[in-house]
Amino acid sequence: MIGHAWTVACTKCIVDPSSNNATLAEVIEEITLNPNPGQQLPFPGVLPIQLNLVSVWYRLRAEQPAQATGRFSFVLGDQVIGTPNEFAINLSAHYRGRTITRMAGLSIVGPGVYFFKIELRAEANGEWREVSKVPLRVNVNEVH
């Protein structure tokens, strides 16, 4: 079995090749759009932002190798924005592991509090289990 330690959205994730430690830079918690006067924001649309979603996973039983499938969805309320992204989690050789999903843009439908919903599935045809929700607030400054 696999456990979820944490997930962070950031603009840069640098992994040191000798220690395998990660440095996360520019953690993204909120985005504020500042349109020019008279500019219409294209909702729905894609924000041209480079983003990394970094998660750390670990074995629930330290001595027992484990594998699973993870996925994240970008959601606003009950609405899933875009397509969920699935990834393999393989902790056969190591106690913990990291997944890094790199995105070149973020689909949004308007201002609001979005969430990266992180889920785990232990078996190929098993049920998805939510393990975390990471908030991202999108604001739009009014132009007068």
C-alpha cells in the first residue's frame, strides 16, 4: 500500500542528482489576473503559466514494495476542468518516490477557488480514493 505525503504546485522543481532532494521554487497558491482597460478575458481559456505539480508518495509498510496508479484532476466545485492526468507510482525499489507533472498552461473557466484533486488507485480496476485537495485561487482585478 502507498501513502500520500504532500502535493505542492510551483513554477520550478529542481532535483539534485547526487542527493535526489528537490527544491521547489515559486509555490503557487493564488493567481491574480490584471487585464488592461477594455480587455476582455477569454473565459473559458488557458492561462499561459508554467506549472509543476509535485507529489511525494511513500510505502505504508516500509519493508513491503508497492505500486499503484495516481491521478490528479483540476476542479472547480464539482466540475472537472480538462482531462484528469494519470501516472504510475512505483515504490518497488525505494521507500518513497516523487511524481512531477509539468504543465505549460492551465485551463480556467473564470475566477474562483480551484483544486488539484489528487487520487490513488491501488489495483488496476480498483476504486479511486481521494488523498488530497490542493487549492488554487484565481482572482480578476476589476479595471475601471
